[in-house]
Amino acid sequence: MARPTKPEANAGIHRGIHYTLKPNAAPGYWRYRYAIGDRVRSGRVQGRLPLLAIRHVQMRIDHDLRPGRQAEINPSTGQLS
């Protein structure tokens, strides 16, 4: 019997924000992507276990949703200042 394989990607919703998480080529690193409004955020998080990487992405979403965080976005470029 074949051993079950790990999923290629994880996806979820945290506080109404959809995110995706895929394993990176380097072991223990994951690529993430989510969008808040018009802004798409992506990057890399470290976590040997998928649940740890998911938690890191959720913490980044929480950070971006904090009050006053929107004031730091340059309206002309959409980039964080």
C-alpha cells in the first residue's frame, strides 16, 4: 500500500482574508500569498510543520489588519511607506 503524500498547497480563510501557502524549494520554508483590498501580499515564512507556517501567515494578516495600518499605505502607489 502506498504511503499518503503531503498536500502540495494549503489554503484557508483568516478574518475574512483568503490565503494560500505552498512549500518552497528549500525545506522548512513556505511561500504565501493573500490580498487585502487591492493590495496583494506575498512572501516566505519558515516553519517545518505546515500548521506553524499557517500560523505565521495568520499573524501577518493580523498585523496588516491592525487599526492605523491602512494609514501607512501610500495611496498613489499602493505600497507601504
